[in-house]
Amino acid sequence: MENIMNLVQENNLENNVKLVKEQNNFLETTLGKTINLGLDVGLRALLPDLIENQVIEIKDTIIKEGFGEGINKAISSAINLGKSVLGIFTGKFDNVSQIQTAIKNGGIIDTMSNVIDFVLGKVNKKNLIPYGISQTIKQGKNVILNNISSNIENEFNKQIDSIEKLQKYENNWRDYFSQKDFNGMQKEYIKIKEKLKELIPLENTLKEARIIENLHNLIKNNGKDFNLSEEQLKLAEMLI
């Protein structure tokens, strides 16, 4: 039993380090896409008279001249500053609302505003796009920033909706488990695995999913036989 407890403690420590890294990677990737989309939609709104290829070229130039790098720095800064403001010293977020508040407190929109000004300054010095267009973008940058802000908010709303659906699938899996219906469990298990790909990794979310995964595979590897010992059931819930 002592060996099992030591294994559990080791797993908990490893899971915590892994979770912080997964959360940061997920946010950097997901928020990066939403900011990129905000730039795209904003430029199209500000430059309605330009054809598709011209807008794409302008966007590519802006990204190449520092906007892409600025996105990464802005997200990293917002995450770290937001955690500090909220007093999150463990490094990990516990829920979506906490992440929302951290990102807002981290000043990501203000940072992106500075990034736009900086990049347009570089673009003007190098004469990479017509001056009139760069001025239009600078003067209308709030259109881009509002799109970025709206996209980030929509992403967090989608996260909340996905968590609710995940919980529904997990409850369905538990119902089928109590009925010893493996086919029903398998259908819900597939839904759970797919939904997890969309979600920010959170400890409470992953904990229930890991328990279900352990139990599911235990029964599957047992020839779909539900006759499991108490020790097997406890171990499935401990090794998460």
C-alpha cells in the first residue's frame, strides 16, 4: 500500500507540472488564433476597397514585421501578469472564469494596441505598404482590437459550453456504467475524448475524465467483464 501511495504522490507532482505546461501551450495556441483572426477581420473592415490578395499581402507584411512575435509575447505576458494579480502561485488555473479574469487583468488588448503601433512604425520606415493604408489601419486600430477582444470572449464562452457538454457525456457514461452497458459507455467515451481536445486542460475536468478512462480501459481489457475487485476500482480512481 505504501508503494501505491508513493506512486500516487509522484503522479500528482508530475501531473501538476504537466498541467501548467499544457494550459500555457493551449492558451498560446488558441488565443494566438483568435488574435490572428481579429487582425484578419479588422483589416477587411478597414480596407473594404482592396481586393482579397491585397489584404492578404498587407496582413502577411504586418505579421512578418513583428505582429506574429508580438502575439506570442502579449499572450505570455498576459498569462504571467494575470496569475500574479490573482495570486496564482501554483502556476495552474482552476477554472475558465479564473483564466478569463487573468487574461483581462494581464492587459492583452493594451499590449496588442502597442504592438500594432510598433509594427506600423516599422512598416512605414521600410515603405512596405502605402502610407495612406498604414495610417488608415493606425487610425482605425480599435476596429482590430474590438475584434480581438470579441474573439477572445467568444472563445471563453465556447469553453464554458464545451465543459457543460463534457459533464453531460460523463454523466451518461456513469449511467451506462451502472447499467453495465459497455456499448453505451463506448459511445459516450468517444464523445468525451473528442470534447477534451477542444478544452483548456483543467484539473477538475481532467480528473473525472481520467477516472472514466481508467475504468473504461479496465473493463475493456477485462473482456468487457464488469466483475472488478474493490482494489481494482479504487486503484482506477487513485492513479490519476
